[in-house]
Amino acid sequence: MERVLRAYGEMLRLVRRLPKETRPYYSKYARENFVNYREVDSNDLDELFNRAYTHASWVLNKYSVDQSAADKLKEICNN
């Protein structure tokens, strides 16, 4: 559970790097996804962490935010 909370916190920190007008949408999107997968089988967690990192990287790239901003999220997701 600690790893999930760390990933969620890091995701919200990444949202703060996005343009101001997009932040409400992406913070709500992140929250909804973490809530929806609250009761997931532990075998599926690695796949979900990988998806979280992939989606975050895509969004950062979309808004021309340096990809290295997601390094900490990658570290959390790959542990």
C-alpha cells in the first residue's frame, strides 16, 4: 500500500508541472484511476504501475515537459 501512495503522490507532483488550465483534469483523472484500482489483485500491480508510468510519460511529452521529471515515478513503479 505504501508504494501505491508514493506513486499517487508523485503523480500529483507531476500534474503540477503541467499547464495550469490542464491540472484539474489530470489530477481528477489520476485520482479516479487510483480509486478504481483500489481493490486490485497484487499480481496485477506491476502492470498497473507500468501503465501509470507510461501514461504519465505520454502526458508530459504531450505538454513538452522534460521526461526526466518522471524519473522518481519510474523508480517507484519499478521497485
